[in-house]
Amino acid sequence: MGRQCRNVLLKLLCLVVLAMPVGAAPYSTDPLSEEAVSYLELLDQGRYVEAWHEMSPFFQAIDQQDQWQNRQQAIRSAYGALEFRELFLVEYRDRYILSPDGQYVIVQFKTSFQYRASTTETVVLDCSTSPECTIREYIIR
């Protein structure tokens, strides 16, 4: 493993440890970032119906399925094919905007698309209501 890769992994580990609230049970970074990647792959493949069903019930209650799918399709069409995606940040929070207090994991990626060279994709996981985390939100900027 290269020195730069080790440095990135060490920084990521430090961010995870420092971001955890005192007394919180540590999450394994790998399964949560893998869950976020699996979700992004659904979007990459244009599988918007499946991606919608991966969203948390809270999200589904506040956003209409057809409108959300149309937005995702329009964004992905405008950005073009995925060229590159790299894990950038994993952050643990007990609060998330417009959501009840709980356990949230924010997973960010630096991403490049065919027509949009530099974007940040954020997948917010809601780990509050069930043993498995669900997707609370997806943001692309």
C-alpha cells in the first residue's frame, strides 16, 4: 500500500473517531461506505425505482416518488456517465437537518462525470430506526 493511501486511511480513521459522540457505539466504516456505494451504483445504472425503495420511510413521506425520480434522471442525464468516484469523508452525527434526533452517517464522495468534472456526492444514512441503516438523503453538487 502506498504512503499516500496509508495517509488517507489514517486521516479517515481519525475523522471517524473524532466525529463520534462520546459513548456512541462505533460503526464499521466499511459496511456503511459500501452501502452508500451500492446506492450510488443504482443511480449510476438508472435504476431509480429501486433507489427510491432504498430511501428511508421518513424521506419517502416528504418527497414524491415520481418527482424525485424525474429530478435524478434529469441530473444524471445532464452530468453524463460516471468517470471517477472516490470516498472523501465519513461523518457520524446525532442530528441531521429537518430530521428527528437519531444516528446519522454522512458519506461523501468526490466524483467526476462525463460533463461535470468536479462534484461532491453525499449519501446520508439513517441508522436510528432499525438495525440496518436506510438512505435518508442523496445530494449531488
